[in-house]
Amino acid sequence: MTRFPEAPVPLATSRLRLAQMRKLAAQLTADKTTRESVKRDLRLLPQPVYHYEGSHPDVEDGGLFAFVEATDPEVFLLLEARAGGEKLEWQFGLARMNSLPLRVYHGEKLLWEAPALRGADVFDRADKQYTALRIK
């Protein structure tokens, strides 16, 4: 988890923080590049896939958002109002859901990048951070 750039202080109630999360997520854009070198913009689902209030002492509230192509999640965005020293702050984490090159931007600034993964490093590799399972 990393501090969200230029984020306001999390608000007092879960309902207000959810609205903040949606605004923060909307500041980000994402894309992927196909194996044929075609760049495709990903669409942010405006509602979190999952919203929760803190079950950990350092987490007040959180939401899991998805950047999708059609309805297929390509990148997950986790936003949390977390203890950052003496006060709450917004932090984020990103996770790939595809072996293709993926990028997330905050405005024009590249915030996160995941390089392409080779098939040998992806398929049926439970020992890796990202794996794709083949059904035989």
C-alpha cells in the first residue's frame, strides 16, 4: 500500500468516505497493451466491487475497484483510509489480473506499471504472484 497522491484527509463517516473513494478512483486511468501492440484503455467501474469498514486496527474503511475491458477485470485498485502516523490518510494498492502489459496513471503521471509476463511464467504457476490456470 502506498499513499494516494494529493488526497484529502478521509472524512468522518463511511458513507462520506465511500464518496471520497469513488472520486479518488475516478482520478486514475488505466490501459493495457495487447500482444499485437494495440493499446486499449480500461474502464473504471464506478462502484467498488467490495466495500468494507475496518476489521484491522489501522484500517478505517476500504474499497476494491476494478478497471475492466467490457466486464473483465484487468486491474484491481484497493483504496483504504488507513492510519498514517497520527491521522488517517488514503492509501492504495494495485494488482494485475492479466499477463499483458498494464499501466495506471494519475493524470499524466505513470503511477504503476506491470510488464508483460511470458506464458511459461504464467500458466499453472501457483508459486508466482500472478497465475492463469488451464482447464483440461
